[in-house]
Amino acid sequence: MIRSVMRRVVAVAAATALITAGFAGVANAATKTLTIGDTSDPAPTKYDPYAFSDAQAPFFEALYDQLFVRTAPAAARGVKGSLVTKYTVADDKKSITMTLRDNVRFADGTKVDAATVKANLDRRSDATLPSYAKFGPGGTQEITSVTTSGDFGVTVNFKAAQPNAPYEFTGPSGFIVSKAAAKNPALLKSAPYGSGPYYLDANKSIKANTYRFQRNPAHWNKAAYPYDVIVYKVYATSQAHANAAASGQLDVVLQPGSTSVPLLKARNVGLVSKGGNVFFMQWWDKLGKNYAFTEDKNVRLAFSYATDRDALVKGLFSGDRATASLAGKSSIGYSAALDTTYKYNLAKAKALLAASKYPNPTFTIVISANDASIHEALKQQWAKAGITMNVKVAANGGELFGAVRTGAMGIFSFDTNNLVAWGGLMLNSFPNYQSATNAAIGGAFGALAGDSQNAAKAKALNEAIVNEAWSLPLRESYSYVGYKKSTVKALKVGVNGTTFPLLTEILPVK
């Protein structure tokens, strides 16, 4: 029965609608529903797990199986096989050989086999893939070839040694889509093509508003997922998000802003937090292709000196910590001296601009409505130095994500307890879509990538990033996750190297 329904999915464009029809009885019989709220659309333009970050991992975890899953904080690099039952890393660390489970099927009825995994990994050669999980040409984790052995054996060969090869295939990096979707990723614009523990109920889902998942009764590891139905609610503003949590509408609250914390505490919403999350303005255009002034280091430095971080924190983010360092206090790359490297100095900002070819930089930035207050504050601060920033609120997540390729800069946050991950993202993925290079940053990153727990090398990378002004750090914040105490057991964050609890970590109160 299940397989016949799944095959019908392939025959039509509206794949998820047929899945919904085939398993309507499961949803109707559901007794346990988990409702999760967030302020960002987890799938703004498509259901391609390669196009997004760890922040969306709980969403995609419902739809797709992974090669490996994390079992310990990021620093420990702990993993266990998921689709992989056993593996061997070569002595030279330049290859990993994996054996896959032989009993896993996608929604289209096809098996998760070696040929399918190869098709997924071969997508890494697509240099245009705007992905956190990209292993594309020239990247530090570049894949040179993928070979198969029988139906379930896969060997991945890397250009350089990868001492943590299994870990590189966790999160979005390890999600596997069906062979049809891997060969034709355009299919993922309208529907997920996965083998995960849940199916998307298309009839009860509204993009950028509500996503409803129902249990896959045939999933190989269904016992690890205690809920019959999972509902993701997307809120346009932090206030609406907090109000929904405070009124008991949400079981789990992802990313409530620091200004919402007092309200949630007052309404007895459980809260857990993790430090080390640094918010910064990231230069997308480092080569001056869209805005000529962005290639000038002195101009980028002027932006940093024109930023009054203390005023930003005092006025908008009480409880956070102003910093010009990319690495937070809990990071091994932290250096107290870097906190005040770019102490607010309007005169110096003006002098740097006057000495450049671009004394009055003007640009447009595309933002989410949720970030309007900080951009308004930055706009006013930078105007004093002669910098004009026009602000446009994105109509949807797709426009926001697409602005990376057309804009000068954008706001970003990252858990900088893992600077190796930062380097992989900022140097080899979509934040560096122009493939800009920097000898100081690239050299420091390469040194740390080969020795990830070396504090001196981590500090050297932090210093290089700050000195070269590729990023403009603003503040160190704490990432919060809220939960309804009456329905969800106390949560932990950071267990799997992420600030977001995975679905297997969200357990109901008995």
C-alpha cells in the first residue's frame, strides 16, 4: 500500500498533495502534535536542503534522512551513522568509504542506494549552488570523485586531508534527496523528495506561514520521533512570535529575540540559551562588482569606525555585549584586545573615506522586517560619516536570500565557537559568491582547519578577519530556545553542535 501511494507521487507534479491523500488517515488519528514557531521561513524558495543552513536543520530533518548525525558539541566532532551503518576513513584522511542501510525508501518508492548518494554528492561540483553545504571546486573540502561498490557502498575522495570527514556529512551537508531530485534539483522548488520520518502535508501547508508534517509510518527509525504531527508556524515579527509563545500556542519557540525574553519568562515559558553567537554585517560584495567602493579596505574600515556598538547594544539589545571581535568570549579564538579594535571614532571614519576614491558611499540593503530597528540605527550612525544606506524590506525569504548576490552587505549571525565552520561558510559558500580571496584570512583558515582546537591558530584567524575588515562584528548575543513546560520536557541546546534542538531531542511530557 505504502509503495503504491509513493509511486503515484512520482506520476504527478503535486507530489506532496498525493502523499497527503495517501496518509490522511494517519493525520486524522494523530494524538500527539508538536507546534514549533520561528521568525524566518525555513524554505523560502524551495525544499532543497543544500541551499540552507544549520538553522533550518530541524525543518529539513523531518523530510530527509542524513548520512551522519551529530552526537556531541561541535568542538568534539562526535557523530554516528544514520543512513550509514559503517564507515572507514583512509589513513591519509583523503577518503571515506561508507556502507548504507539497505531498507530505506524515498517518497517516490525508489531506494536510498549508492547511486543515489553519488548523485547527491556529485551536485557539489555545481559552482553556482548557494549552499552552506557546498563542497565545490576550490573549497577546503573539495570532493575529487565519488565511486560506488555494489548497491550500498560509497567512497568519497577529497582533494585534501579531511580528519573529520564523517562530521562534514552532518546537518545540511548530509541530507540526501531522491535520485530524481538530485539529477533535476528544479523539482525541489515545489515539493520535498526525501525519505525522512515525516511527509509534508501540502493541503494544510501555506508557504511562509504554516508547514504541517505527518508521520511516515514506514520510516526505518520512527521510534526516535515521538510526535505524529509536527506543525511549523512562521511569524513576520518577533512580537507576534513572542505573543504566540506567551499565550501557549507554541510548544517550541525558535530564536525568540532578546527583547522577548522578559515576556516569555513572565508567562512561565521555559528558556535555554547558548552563548557565542556573534551578529555582524557581512560584506557580500568584496570585489566591488555591484558597488565599486566595497573593494576598498579603507572604506570597509570606515564603516567599522562609524559604528557605535555600545549605543546599539544599550538602545536595542540590552544584555548583549558590544564587540568588534568575530569570536565570542566562549570561543577558543577570542581575544579581549579585539573587542575594542574599532572603537567608535567618527573623525577617523571620515578621514578614511576622505582619503579614498569613495568619500560618500551610497548603497541599498535588503533586510527582513525583523531587522528593521538595527538597520535604522546603523543608517543614522553611518550618515554622520557621509555614508548613505537605503533600506528595503524584503517581500519574502527568497528576495532576502537572493540579495546576497546583488547587495553590498547584509546582517548575519553565527556561532563562532566553531571558527572552522565560519571559514568554510564565509570562504567557500554563498557569502563569498564572488569567490574573493584574501591571503591573510585564507592562510589563517587553512592552518586552523588542519588543527581545529589550536587556540593560537583560532585567534590568528579571528585577528585576520578583523584586520582585513571582511566582516563588521556588532555584538555577541545569546541564542534562545523556548518551550512550553506543560507539553515539552526541558530542552538543551548545543548538544549536537547547534543552537537548535533537533527533532529527536524534543520530547513530550508524559
